[in-house]
Amino acid sequence: VDLGGRRIIKKQGGHEIGTAVILYGADSHMTPMGSFPIAEKNRDYHSRTYDAPMPYSLRLTEDGVAIHGSDVRRGSATHGCVGI
């Protein structure tokens, strides 16, 4: 994930094979930096906390930070997740 470039990059064998535009955490809910193993995969996840669909979720932290499908729009942000 490249927060500065607002994109996620997929690499295979050291070569970039795809990119997508992302949303990330607002100033009040920053997206954590670092390397995180995928703790859980859920194709049809729906957040009870935010009452929002988060399809294709890849949970990264115990407190719920994930990479997930999102309606990516200019000016939007997340509560710490990476929205694709």
C-alpha cells in the first residue's frame, strides 16, 4: 500500500502486475504503517460497528483494520482501513 500515492500495488516475482486507487484513514483514525500478515479473509463482510458493507475484507489487525472493497471517492476517508 502506497499511502502517499493513494494506491495499492500488486507484485508478483518482483514485478508490478496491477494497481488500484485507495482510500485510507482520516487524520482522526490514521491507517497504521508497517507490515501485517492477513489474519482473516471474508468475501461478504458487513461491519456491525459502522453498519457498512466491506466486501473482500482482508483483516490485518486485531482491532479491525483491513483492506476491503469500498466506494472510492475524492475527499472520502476510512476509520483506519484501506478501501479499494
